[in-house]
Amino acid sequence: MKLLIFGDVFGKLGRAGVKTILPKWREKFSPDVVIANIENIAHGKGIGIKQINELREAGVNIFTGGNHSLEGKDFEKVLNDETVPVLRPANIPNAPGRGAEIFQVKQNKLLVINLIGQVFMKQQYDSPFDAVDKILKEYGRATLFKILDWHADATSEKTVMGWYLDGKVSLVYGTHSHVPTADAKILPNGTAYISDIGMTGPLNSVIGVEIEPSFLRFSAKGGSAFGGKNNVKTKINPVESGPIEINAIFVEISEKPPEAGKAVDIRHLREIVSTYKI
């Protein structure tokens, strides 16, 4: 099974980046399924059915989320619509929608799990380790092909989950920090792992948003980045012009016994495009 997975797709430029690169990468890698994290798809913060449908038309098959999944116009309606292949982290308490689902991918079934970390997060979430144990107990025997979008901040917390699930799932990939990490690898028991894919969005930005307001937010004494309050205006908007950075991974999972369900390849993909259509 071949998977092409985009990290956090950020706003208008993120969607343009996916639409621009996907035909090229489809031809090169021939993925069986295309997946994207879309918690930032609507104006850089939240989800929306219009934007989801835009990417579905472009060829994205499955969507995952994160801490901004419960934001955006009609997010509850979108998450509860079983005809829309979109997940949100399973360990967000009392949330609409679903955090894991089995999808048919050609002749195989693929279990996609979405979890969120606890370290450095503004909100309190249930244990992701308890959540993944419960999901694997419920769905694990239905298929050998299991992957996790691990939406977390601390690379140490991400790495621990990778080792915890080594041999239990086919792939653990990190999202959320928007910055790609250079640690793509296959763990000893056959689980492919990367701490963060990185975002698809504006290159000349601070993880997708304007640079100068971000500088003020962090540099001003008592700035809002550190929980303080000051008189500096720090309204920050998404960057909507300029070149786009595109980050994704290509993963291949063996379909042949006795290695079926184990990863045989993981590659980080990165490309910068300056010509695209919004």
C-alpha cells in the first residue's frame, strides 16, 4: 500500500500548494491513497466544508485534524457528517465526529487514527496512550494496515508514541508544529516514523502567519506569546501571497505475508513553488 500524506495544510496558499503539486506526485509515486491534515485549512485556523470539498476535488481522499478542528464555520456539522472522510483527535473529550475510522483502499482496509498530544497544549486532553490502546483493541484485528496522525508539539512526546506503537501500527507521523523534522525512519519492528511532516503553506511566514506581528508578539516584554498582557497590537493574519512550501511524506507498507502491515519505505518530500492558481 502506497500513501501520500500532507502535513498541516495552511489556508489559501496551502490548498493551492496541494492542488499544484498533487498531479506531479501522483504520476511519480502512484499513491493508493492521499491524506492531509486540515485543521488550518480555513483561513489558517479551523475547518470548513467548502475548503474540504476543494481538496477532495483535487484528489485528497482522507482528512485528519488537531486542536483547531473544533473551529470554523459549521465544524460540528462537518465532523458529524459520515459522508465526509474527516477525523479529529480521538482524545478530545466530548467532541463531535470520530477519531478513528477504517477506510477501504483498493483491496485493503486502512485504519486511520487521529490523536493529540498533552505537552505544551493550551487545553487539557485525555491520555493519547489510553485512547490508542482502546482504538487498537476495538479495530486492530480488522486490518494489518494502521496509521496514526499524531498531532503533538513536543518532539519527545512524539518520539515516545512512535516507540510505544512500534510493531503495533504501520506508521506514526507527526503534525502540528508546521516545521519538518529530519528523522524519517523505520523502527525495528516495522513502524515508519517521523516527528513532523511540516506544513504546506506560505514559505515567507512564521508557521503560516505574518512575520512582523509575530515578532511583536514574542519580543514585547510580557507579550501574549508568554501569557502576558501588553498594549502592543498583535493581531496576526495568514500570509496569502508569495511562494509556497509543500511538505509531505511518501510511505509504502508491505502487502505480502509475512511482512504485511510493516513499512518498507518512508520519504520526506519537500518542494517550493512560486507559480500556482488560487
